[in-house]
Amino acid sequence: MPLDVRTVPADLPEVDALLDAYLDERERTFPTAQGTYSRKRTPAAEFVPPNGVFVVAYDDGVPVGCGGLRRIADGTAPGGGTGVDVRFEVKHVFVSPAGRGHGVATAVMDALEQQAARLGATSVVLDTNDSLAAAGAMYRSRGYERTEPFNENPNATAWYRKPVV
């Protein structure tokens, strides 16, 4: 059966299980030189349209990946423009070990970026940690470029932005 990515309420039991696995893995693999991982989950209420969405990827009915999108404060137009940058932030992109290497992260990001456009975003932003080399490479391959920090996430070492076209 092909991969099925669905928009779901962020308080479903399978979302809880995926996010617990995500936070457990990040805590376990966080670079010790950077201190202690700050375990923080974005409230489910922030992933409700029109201010956000949450998606889960299912492989043959089994949840294997997830990610959320939430509206954050508008920014100024990049490049010194005078307009407003309507920003949506990608959160909690995770693929279970069983789902890795099968295009799950790409499918999740495709769904989130499509939802961002539908919700009126002019850009999608995200943060990550440079120790997550595969994630950084995926984001850059999708057209994300490093930008100045837009939040104070103590776990992040890299911030990215991509215009919505």
C-alpha cells in the first residue's frame, strides 16, 4: 500500500506516540557538548486551522511519521522589502526507524508546505540542530536557506526559511 499522509487532530493517540518517540530520541541523541535537551512539545491547539495543521504519514495503516505547522508572528519582508512576511513554522518532523529511507520525511514536508500555501503563508520557517545532518541536508535540498534566529529554542543551532511560491 502506498504511503498515506493525512491531516489529523494533533491530540490523537498515534500523534502522542510519535511525538513521545521523537522527544525520547532527541533527548537520547542530543550532543552532550550542547548541554541538556529541553524537552518541549508544542500544544495541540496550535495545530488547528486556520493557524496550523498536523499531519501523520501512514504506511499500510501504521503511523510512521509526522509533522506540524503553526502560524507564528509575522516578520518583515526579506531583502529589506516593505511588506509583511506571513510565517508558518514547521514543528516536530519525525520519522520512526521503521519508516526511514522510504520517503516519509519528504511526503510529510510536501504536505506541510502545501498546507502553508493554502493557509496564506508567504514563507515557511523551521529550526533544527546542526547535529541532525540528514535533516539539514533535506531542508536545504528543498530550497530552505539559513536565516537569523526567529525564536529562542535552546535545542536549535540552525534556523531556515523558504518562500512560499
